[in-house]
Amino acid sequence: MRRTRRIRFITAALAAGMGLPLGLLSAAPATAHDRHHGQPMAFRPLEKSAYDQMSADWSEPLAAPKGFRQKLVADETVLDIYGGGTDDLTDMNTVNETGRQAGRYLYRTHEVSSNGAVSVVDLRTGKAEIIAQRADWHRIDGIRWTPWGSLLVTEETDGGRVFELFLDRRDRTKVTRIEERREIGILRHEGIDVLPDGTVFVIDELKGGSIYKFVPTRRGDLSEGRLHALKINGLSDAEQKWNPETYSEKAGAFTWVPLDKDKVVADADAASDAVNATEFGRPEDVEVIGDTLYVANTSENRVVAVNLRKNVLSSFVQAGVNAPVEDRDAGITGFKSPDNLAEGPDGRLWIVEDNYASDIWVAGRDRDRDGAADGTELFASLKDPGAEVSGIYFGKDPKTLFFSVQHPDKPLADGTWKITRRR
């Protein structure tokens, strides 16, 4: 028995013998070994969520480890897009990752039901402004900087689309044109990621949604290419369907199945149904780290790892396996409703929950190469009782994590913050 699995077995046995939930032991105080000395975001994990710190009156939104400083980037007191007490619903974040003045501008989506917007904050001057807004944009959510210097944004709604925003090369706060990219699929989009070769990964945010890969005909040109859906090998057509009782069995070797181009630009979900692609429980965000694509499946309480080199899918983080099970009523901290993902500065996966309390977790490495993280650690917990954290993202500074606070109880506090490890 491998060492990690032996530890999990012993922990489960101790929990059973003591009459305790597995999650309670999993959330035990961290040891010095867990502090990750020398890493850019080294921290001592929190012991619990912010259940006893909830308040709409806060100066810093997160309960966080010692040694970290939280600072406002921009909220509705800086830029109030919709006014009248309407939340801006600040959501996902990215910076200009390449090119001239890389890392200076933070781009944000705003997940409102109509008249959606993309804004930018100049991280040098603090100036915040709208750079794109359209009446026909609904629930603008995902955002990603492309290797060729444009922005991709997505709609999380029925009939959702992907748009590509092209920026002035001399002024990265100016949008010169916007192109709709239906070839990437008409879906309930949220997260999106792009490989250096131009391959784009997206998901369908639905109980019964699939995972997709778009391969462009030419790198940097998303107007032409082929969308593929992930299909696990060896399952019957019925077993490919979403089932809340059997989702954890969806793992193993898979195939990327090409989809009908005519169907994709009208309804990519129907196109994936036509080939019986694998369905998951509300896939919401994607993050590529190395040769692995991570997907947060919210209603499964699971993050899956898609090995892009071996074409194998595994459960990377799963409540009750290598993360504690939450029991909110009993005040027990656990892993529930994973939502947004980020690549940490040391290559580990960061995960935020769409949950009360909205916790930020860091997955351990998979040192025994069994496809699962060796454990999870609690980095921070949101103190606002009405809000959630979204848009976790590391820009150019490895000691700074950007995050959004969405629909808070605190007035005019819908916005973006950063948490930085003190030098």
C-alpha cells in the first residue's frame, strides 16, 4: 500500500473508531511540514472556515493566515458600473500576461443578466474603467488572456457565446474590435483556458455538462477549427449520462470525439449528446497546469484531472477522499462546491468554493502519481455572509493572489481585492 493511501486509510480508521466524521480529522491543525517554507505563497493552513467571523462590517474580506496583507484593487466605490444599488457582480480576472507592460492591467468580467461589461484596472495608477459593454451580453463570466495578446470572454447562460476582444497594441485599455467565436461552441460557458499552440478548453456549466477542446486550423485564428468533446472509454451510453449516484466512477482513459460543425455553432450540448459524450455535474472552471487540465465539477464536490498527454481522467480532489467533508450545521469545515481554479506560483492548484463560507483551498501535489492530490489545505475563508469569492488568479507577482468578492451584504463592496504575502 502506497504511503499516501496508507495515511488515508489510517485517518478513516481513526475517525470511525472515535465516532467522528472523516472531515473533522482532515481539518486538524497543520504541522510545520504543511507550511511550505520557501514557496512564494508559503502559509500555515487555517484550521476552520470563517463561520464564527461572519459580518457585513469588515475592512478585509478574508480570514487568512498570518503574514498576509489584503488590499482593495477596485470595488463599487472606485467604479460603480450599474449604480442604483445594483451589484456589479465582479467575477473573473486576468492580466495582460505578455507583450509590452505585461502585468500592468487587470481585466475583469461582470456577471450581470444583461448589458454585460468588461472592465480594466491599471494596477500602476489605480484607475478603473469600462472597456467593453453590450446590451446583448448576458452573464459575462470567464476571461482569459491569449498567447497572441487578445482577451477571450464567455457567457454563462443558455445559448452562451465566446467573444474575442482585440486590444490596441499601444494602449491595452482600448478595445479595437470584438469578434464572436461560435465555432468554440454555443454552451453555458464559464471557465476557459488556452494553450500556447492555440488550443482552447471550455465546459458546459450544467448538471449533465461536458468538457470540450477546440483545435483551431491556424494558431491565433479562432474563426475556424473543430470542437471536440471528452468521452470516457468503456462506458455504455447510459453510463455516460449525468448521475448523482455514480459520478465518482467516471474516470479512466478517454477519447476526444470531434463534433458536427453545423451543430456546434447552434447548440454544442446537442452536438455532444449526439456522440454520447461524458456528462459531469456542473463543470464550471478549467485550468491547465503543465500537461494536465483541471476541471471543477461543482455539484460533485470534485475536481478532476485530465492528463492531456496520456488521455486519462482521474479524481484529483474529492470530498471524503483527500479533502474533508463539510458539515456546516455542526461547524465542521470541509470541501464543498468547488467553483474557480487558479495555477499557483509553485504549480499547485488553487480552488475556491461557491459556498457558505466561501473557502479557498490549495491542493497538494500528486507525488505517488495515482492521479489524486496527496491532500488539501485551507488557505482562506470569506467573512461576508452573503457573498462568495470568485476569479482567483495569480498575475505576474508570484506572491499576490487576485480575487473578487461577488454580491456581498456590505454596500458597494462588489469588487476585486488582492492578498499578498508580506516580503
